[in-house]
Amino acid sequence: MSALVTYRFPKGADPQKLGNKLAVGQTAGSWSERWEHRTSSFQAHLAEVVSTATSADGHPTATVSFPTADLEGDLGSLLTLIFGKFSMAGPIKVLRIELPEEFGRKPKFGMNGLRQQLGVPDRPLLMAIFKPALGLSAQEHGEILTEVGLAGIDLVKDDEIMADLASAPTRDRLAAGLRALDTIEAKTGKRPLYAVNCTGGGGAVVDRARALQDAGANALLLNGLTYGWHTVEQVCDAVEIPVLLHPALAGALCGAPDHGFSYATLLGTLAAHSGVDAVLYPAHYGSMPFDPAQEAAIRDALRARGVAPVPSAGIHPGVVPRALADYGTQVVLNAGTGIMDHPSGPAAGVRAFYEALDVHARGEAFDPAQLPEGPLKRALALWGSP
């Protein structure tokens, strides 16, 4: 099987001509008479344009097929092959990548594995983010984890900008988190997942991932786009605990209208073949502008390989009906301030989400005037309702 890549070119461009130039230049290239006796070998590595079209906004597109003989099986060599130097050739955007099923890695846990780890067979999973992002001590991280864990949270993650800082070293945060998890489990019988942010220069990220797992970590957060796909693949290979991918830097790679990648390609297709278990990305009804069609395409690409979708950024109890309309129950709802800044505290923020799930399940309106006093009503008064 081949890899199919769809490119968008500037209006007025000839997609067949540009597609052919890309297909040849990104694979075998041209050859002189000196190599005529090797023609069949070179042709086996040539990509080819299999279709051209015009997008809804009037841009010409070309879909190029790259032969399996050119695929090594990792994302780094794939990106070098399909876009490498041609990414500097002007306004060209990768809209879609279709990869063979066997290409890359599948998650070790994914959505179903997270459910099994947590003992939650059906409802949406709920994740919180430590806030404030920086400045809390390791002990304060543990106290917050205890509070939201006793309220019923499923997962908690470090903020992506929380590195191994002197104010709250990673190993100290993990130690405080493990004590909190012990307390939660002793009191509730449930042990949430705490995704520790795995950072470090060079190969230190992979070494630290192993060390954190050995020290008791039951999940990891990884800024995979800043550290690179090779690091993501190595970390996923190295550990036997869930790995959550944060989308930090995605806007720099996808945000320009005529350059880079579509969000669905980067956070959907590529992430789904990287080995991670869950992928965070903005929800279109959250705090960041995001295309609903791209969000849906990310969701579908992840689900196709069993990876958990995690709509994020501005999620609060009031958006539960919209989120469930888009995702059903196969989703991880990820909230930072939507839990931590609840007027009655983080535990009430967690309870507000569960109350929202119950109200939605009963088919009742998210009308503060019709709700009893409690966490959800206070959350809707602060953040609004759908």
C-alpha cells in the first residue's frame, strides 16, 4: 500500500504540474542517460499524482501517492519524504494524509485502556489541570490532587509549561502526587491517573519517562510537537503507562492558511500513528478559535486507531451538552479553570461536571433558574450555559 497526501496550491496554479514536480523532487528525482540501465529501480521509488481537484474555496489540490518502498515506518522520515524541502517552495499546505493501517504505532491503552485502568466503562472521562500553572509547590500540587480526586476526578495532568523547576521539581511533584493517590484510593477505592509532564533536553526525555514510570507514575504528559515525533515514538516504546500528547506549538505548524499542515493532519492522522494514548486539542466552543470541521476530523482520525480524543481549552460544565452532542460518551473532557476556578473550589468544580452529566442524561435544560442550588448552578452563573 502507499501513502496518499493531498496538497493545496495557490489559486491559479496548475495542480498537475506542481504535483508532478513534488512527486519527482521528493522521491527519486530525475536521472541522466548514465543511469538508464537502472530506470526500473528508480521508477519503483517515484511518487505519482493520482488525482487533482479544486477545493470549495477555489484552491487547486493534488493527491500524490508515495510508494511503500519509500516508507521506513516512522513519522520523521515520512515528513521528510512528503514535505521536506518542498515545504520551502512557497505557499503549499498539506490538507490530508492517508497512511497504511500497519504504518507507525498504535496506542498501548487508548480510550478503552484508559477506561479499564480507571474502572469507568461508559460515561465520559473527566480530567483536570493544575492551576495556577506555575508557582505552586509540590505539596500544593498534592493537596489539589487529593481534593479533586476525592470529588471523583478520573485524571489530572500537569500544565504543559510546568517543567522540572526548582519551585516544584518533577520528582517531588510525583512523590506528592503518589501520596495523594494513595489517600484517594484508601478513601474511595479508586485511583485516578496523574499525568506528569515529561521534559528534558536531548535523550533525557526518554530516560526521564522510564525513571518516572519506575518511580510510580501511572501516566505521562508529553509536549510532542516541541520535542519532535521521534521523541514521542521513543517514549511510547519505552513505557507501559498511558502517554497523553499536548498540542503545544501546533498553531505554528498549522495556523497559516497557505503553509504547513492542516490541524487534522497533525493532531489527527500523525498523532494517531505515533503510539500515544490520548491527544489534547482545542474545542471549537472553548476559549480558542478553532474550526469545527477540523475538530471533527481530528476526533475521527484518533478514534479510527483507538486513541482517546481530548477536547480542551475553555471546557467548563456549561459546554457539556455541546461536547456530548459532538462526542457522545467516548471522550475525555479536559478542564483547567473550568474546575479549578469554581467559586466553591476545585472539588465543587468536579461535582459540577458530574451534575452536568446527570442533567444532560435526564434530558433537562441547562437553565440556572430551573436548577437547584449547587455546584452546577454556580458554575453556570460564572461561565454560562449552552
